[in-house]
Amino acid sequence: MEYPSLSHHGGTRGVTGSCHQLHLGPSTSLLVDCGLEQGSDAPPGAESAPLGFDIQGIQALVITHVHLDHVGRIPALLAAGYCGPILCSEPSARLLPLVLEDAYKLSISSEPAQVARYLEFIRDLIVPLPFEQWHTVVERPGLACRIRLQRAGHLLGSAYVECDMQHEQTNSRYVFSGDLGASGNPLLRPVQPPERADVLVLESTYGDRLHPQADDRRQRLEDAIDRALADKGTLLIPAFSLGRTQELLYELEDILHRKALLNTTGPAPDGESIDWSQLPIILDSPLAQRITSVYRELHEYWNAEARARVAAGRDPLGFNQLISVDTHARHQQVVNYLKSTGRPAIVIAGNGMCSGGRIVNYLKAMLGDSRHEVMFVGYQAKGTPGAVIQASEGAEGFVQVDLDGEACEIRAKVMTLSGYSGHADQAGLVGFATGIQHAPTKIVLVHGERAPKNMLASVLKQAFARGTSSTRISVPE
């Protein structure tokens, strides 16, 4: 085998399970991400399955970001005996224990002493790295490797990884994209392509499509709130705890801020005026609350516009009308109150695909009432309750969805608010690859379904054919 070389332990069959091994020599390697296969990608028992590859010689685990499809197999890695460093950005170092604790409680054990030991072990391994600075991982005669993390714009702390290697007299650089963010994220700084990549390992989630313009998403969100106020109903938003929830809160705060400046009220059907300043924004997800607290503390990693709001005295993720619901008893009280009263409200609750979590209780209580509205802001996997509810948008006649074994009729309004994708589209992916000053000799497409990968491969071949480079496009099986 020639070195460096790549092997893939996930992320080649679909859009989850990213796990890539960079072999520096016969007994020396790096692992980039260690993610869990989820949804249709996952074989039965994926959560508890053994790792499936040899960990001997792995010098470090490098994490691009803390979504479970990139970190969810860390427990299996530790169970296999890994006790080396977990290298990640400084924000990811804060978020990773929260995400792994939640997953551990759900899939392994919620016994407090056991959870505490697990988290202590994890924290001892985490090595936070600043963005844009080289960090040496391996340095020995004839072999050296250093890595550098650059902002990827996918969620707070997300990074793409530059790996610079020296083998005797030969220098090479591999770049792992992780998940690249879509343009226009209200909180995060935009992605800048690397200056060099001999080999680029590139995600391809949306390699076959272009996102709709995000310019009108805030107006459509505001219009939905107007409807909820007028109908005296609840706007239910199933949202993922990490990333999407924080974007929503940021935009809701901006809408409320502008309404307050204009002293705006809305008309109700009975002629009464509705005061936006009295509209409660309810965050009903303990994990999302903890993650949001970390986001607030790490506002120095936000983009310039978001930091300017903080400097002006605003709190985009902790505003006055935001109500956090912690205990299950309090959650049930809120569900019953909103069901039985005509008090308008906005509820953001997990999970994002309505397959479990607190959103299910809200849906069971309110789906049958046309005063309420369900708004989807994220992808709904085929076969999930969220996909069934989403498909009822605009449907005529009687539609039901199964929630916890209970058949619920869908009479509430349903809408999908586009423009909140966390992934770059085809144009963003091509722009990242072609924006590298020294064009790659090889691009390896991962983290995508077969059709998007093949489409992106075709578009990339055309893009590089117009230049002078001889870039090869590879799609691993």
C-alpha cells in the first residue's frame, strides 16, 4: 500500500455515518469523524453494534462537528479500547459532551453515576483546537502530520479539516469537508475554501439540487405567526436541538424586535387587537436549552452582524418572551394549557421528525384542531410521522398519522418553510471545490445518496474540464 491512503468506515452508502481513516503509514493513522448510521442508511442494531474496524495505530480522532452522524459511534470506539485524543474546535469541545450525554442516556444508561463516569472519561480525551492554527499530531523521523481546522458554516464549531503530511521528502495535503453549511446562515461566518488540497474528501448531501432563495423565509415565518395570532392557535415547530433551533430563535428575536420598534399589533377575527409583545415563544427541549446556553456563551464565534446585535444590548437567543420548559410535569401543563385556551403561542420542541420527544404530545393534543399550525423547517425522512404530516399539506379529505400507536386526525394547518437547510447545495459544493487555489488532483465524494453523488461528480468533471487541472473524481462504493 502507498501512503498516505484512505479507507472509509461509513458515509459512503448514504448521508449518515461519516467515518474516514487517513493512513499515514503501515501502523499510523488518523480517524476523521466516527459517526452513526441513521434512518434508511442504518443496519439493524446500529446504535449498539461493535465498531467493525481495527483501532490499532490511530493517533487521534478528529471531529468535524458534533451531529450524531459524525460522532455517534464514539462510545463504540471507546469500548474497542481507544483512549487517544479527540481533536475538535473549541465550540465543539463544549457541545460534544452534551450531545454524547443525551445519546448515552437514551441508548445505554441513564444511571447518574455511570453517566458521570462516562462524561469524565470523554472530557479527559477532548483537546480543543483554535480555528486557523496548525496542530502537530505526528512527528517522527521520516513522517510528520499536522492538522488545521477551518470554519465550515454548518453549525457552531463545525470545521473542515486540513491534514498536511510530510513523508521523507514528499509533502501532501488532504482536506476533509465534513458538512459544509449553506450560504446565508444568520449566526455563522461564511465558508472560505482552502488554499490547497491534493485530495479533497467532499460531502455530497445536496449534490443534485439548488436550494431555494432564503431571502423570503423570515417573511414567511412572520406570516405564519400572524396566522397563529389571528386564529388564537399555537404554531408548532418540530426542530432539531442543535443548529436549527438556534437559527429559529435568532430570527424570531429579530421579528419581535422590529415589531416592538413599530409598536405593531395584529387584527383578530373578533375585532380585538393582538399584541406581539405578549406572544410567548416556548422552547420545550432540555437538550436544546443546554445547547442554546452554550451558543450564547460563545457569541465571539458568531458572524459580525450577530455579534453587533449583542454589542447593541440585544440577546438574540435569550430574549424576554422566550420561555424554557424543563421538567416533564411542566411540559404536560403547557400542553394542556395551550390545548384548552385561546392563547396564541409558538412552540419549538424536539424531535425534528416527530418520531419521539416532546413534540409528539403537542401534536396529539393539537393536530385535530384547525386553529393550530405545524411548520416544518427541516428534512423529514421517509416513513417518519413528520413525513406523513408534511405530506398532508394541501391534501383534501381525511388524513391520519400514527403517533405513539395512536391514530390522530390532521385538521391543523401544515406548512413547510424552506431556506433552513444546514448543508451547502450543488452550487456551494462546486464553489468550494473550484475555489481551492491549487486544484485537487483527486476529489472523493462521500456523505450522499447515490443519485446526488453521481450528479455532483458529473458537474465537477465539467467544472474542472474547463480549466487546466487534471482532477479525478472518485465515488467510493
